Amino acid sequence: MKSPLLVLIYTVDCPLRCDFCWCSGNGYKPVKIRKEDAIRYIKEAAGLGVVKRVSFTGGEPFLHHAELVEVLDACKGLMPARIVTSCYWAETKGRAREMLKPLVERGLDELSCSTDPTHQAFVPAAFVKNAVEVGLELGLVCEVVSVSWNATSEVEDFMNGFRHPRLRFSQHLAVPMGRGRQRKVTWRDYNIPRPSQMGGCNLGGRDINIYPDGEVYPCCAGELNFMGKLSFGNTKKDSLKTILERIQADAYVQLVFNRGFDAIYGLARWKFPRLLPLLPKDDNLASVCQLCVRIHRDGDLMKALTPLLDYGKKLVEVEQRLEGHKKGGNNN
Ligand code: SF4
Ligand code: SF4
């Protein structure tokens, strides 16, 4: 099982207004994690022994560059850091160096840069190239990520043929939420399987995603986290250890992360047929996360699904034990 990542939604503020994003200007308060809290979360997560990396995302973490330097300085040596950014600050390579160097000196080892036609309405792809080239010079692993409402734009094209062994690319389809909530896009428009037939959403991972209000979620799904009532605790009253244990023990998370809705609908068809009519239709949805919201926010449905989820969790556990044995056997 992969190590959980500590994800800090450092701020929901952002100078950009991407049309698929729920940040910012949505009235969510508080707008950012306090610097002291971020330091506390990293120290506490490091003490768990299983969290190996912290990721700063948002919103736009670089809005608080000086604080990020202070946070990394206070947590130096505890775990490497990753930052997700639009690179709005990288007008020149000189400026990119000025921003990245103090962070790299304090533990930043990965930079995730977002660019696609929507981001490029605000930030030219050349800024991302500046940040990536300087990041690579400074020894970072860099990622260029695109999100779009169609599957046609190729993320590699935005770097004008620039390639590097420490540069990777990833491409995602936009999920209707935030400013894009009213979009009528569905899985058919994206030419992908229906959400109820999709596999696990986060294979092997159960991350600790902390929002500025202290609520902690197992995944980073923006406002869909709140809409789906996916919080497993709040840092104001629960320790990260307790919250992580709740996440790891939860049958729904276990099944959805590892096997997806394919397993939930499949088990309903095969073993719990009385539950099948209760499960939502997915005809007008574009993403598993939208389906997740429909199921998880419905307390009565979740209660009815309990035997199915417990049964599914046991199957996943058996499967993981068998995989463990197989791996052990292969090592001999
Ligand atoms: S997608 Fe990222 S860059 Fe765009 S508005 Fe949202 S937080 Fe800002
Ligand atoms: S499907 Fe649910 S649990 Fe999985 S990433 Fe989306 S919101 Fe999170």
C-alpha cells in the first residue's frame, strides 16, 4: 500500500479564475491555513511514521511564498515537499529562480505546474516552461498537468517539444464543479466508461487532505469533498492519527479507492439485489466523484449499503493479503 500523502489546501484564494474550479470567491472561509497550523500538521504527520511527503495545493500556494519558505524552514528534514501552482509568478527564468531556490534549499523536491487552454487565458504556457526549466536545473522533479473540457488538447504540446527525464506529464478531464457546475458534460461526451463501471479512484492511497477550516478528507476533490460529506474529522478536535485510522478502517473508502463503483454496483447486482434500485443512475454524470457525492451524502442510502460495503471491504482485504503473499513468494 502506498504511503499516505499529507495534502495542505494552503489557500482557496487564487489570482486565476479557471472555469472548472471552485476556488476562489466562493465564500469559503477561512481562506487559508495558518502558518503555525501548517507547521503543526507537518510535524504531527511526520510523527505518524507513515506519511512520507507533504503537498501544498489550493488555490494558489505561491500567493504566500514567504510563509511557505518559513513553513519548510521550520519542518526541514521531516519530509520532502511538493507544490502545485499555475506558475503565474514565473514571468522570467530569473524570477522563477528567485522564487524556487529558497524553497528547494528547505526541502521542496517536486513542482506540479498546471497549464491548459483554460489556465493559459490567464498565464502563458511560457511561464510554466520557465518554472519547469529552472525547477529541473535546481534538481526538482517536475510535472505538467492539464485539465480540459475535451480530450483533444495534448499536454505535451504546451512545452514546445521540451522533454527531460525528471519531467512528466498528466492530463485530466474537467469535473463539473465550481464555476463549471452547470456544464452539461457527461461520460458520453468524454468517451469514457460510465462512472458506475469505473475502477478504483485512488489505488492504494488514503491521503490526509486538510482544508483551511481544519476538516480532513481522504482525497482532494475540491467542493465535492464537502458536498459528499466525506470529512473524517477536524484537526481542531481530532489527532491526525485518529483521523487516518478512521479513513483506513472505512469500508466505503476502502472499496471506492481500490475497486471503484464497478464493485459497488456489481456486488448489488450479484449479492444484494434489493439494493440495486436504490443506487443512483449515472446517465448525466461525467465523473466518479459526482457519483460519489450522490451516494455518500445520502445518509439513508449509506445506512442501507452497510452490509454490501462490509462484504466488499472483506473481499478487498482478502485480495490484498493474497497479493502480499504473492509478492512475498516472488521475492524468494
Ligand atoms: S484551477 Fe488552480 S489556477 Fe485555476 S483557478 Fe483553480 S486554483 Fe486557480
Ligand atoms: S470518487 Fe469519492 S473518494 Fe474517490 S476521489 Fe472522488 S470524491 Fe474522493
